[in-house]
Amino acid sequence: MKRDSRLYDLVQILRDGKLHTAEELAGRLGVSTRTVWRDMAMMAATGLPVTGERGLGYILRAPLMLPPTVLTPDELDALATGLRHLEANDPARARAAKSLLYKISTLLPQANLPREEE
């Protein structure tokens, strides 16, 4: 798992407002506890409101709102694949699927979707 994806997943887990031990987080992410310690230290150093105490766990001190357009590469791929499938196989929804693909490519340039205008 790439570090960016792992950090995103860590934030998503911590958004529940509960304490999570490094061991628990490591198990959920498939990494070592040492990796979790490094990731959490890096997140705290960048200003995310995360705190941790040995033996207790990590928690977000304040609610963290992520923009709804933050999608993982796999989520973007799944969304684009589904929309392309609709465009090709459902004439009633083809125009809407094509329009939505265009909007996604405009709003999320990191998706690297072809930008075909309507």
C-alpha cells in the first residue's frame, strides 16, 4: 500500500472520534506498528489534529472534514469504469454518464480521465 493511500485510510479510521492503538491500526492497514508510529508522527507534524499516548492510542482532537471530492485512485477508476459501462450499454443514461465523466475529469484532474466535451 502506498503511503498516500495509507495516510488517507488512517485519517478515515480516526474520523470516528475513538481511540485506536497502533497495533489495531497496523492490523487494519497491513503494516507494522513502527510504520503507524512514523505515519502518525508525520501527520501530527503537518498540522493534523492527531494526538497519541503510549498504551492508550491515537485520536483526532478535532473533527476533520475532508472535501467530498477526495477519492482514492481505485475509487476514481471504479467510478469511471461504471460510468463508461453505462454510457456504452444503457442508451437512456448514456448522455448523463458522459456528462458526469466530463465533470469528474474537470473537477478532479488527478483522475487523468479523457476530457471529451459533450
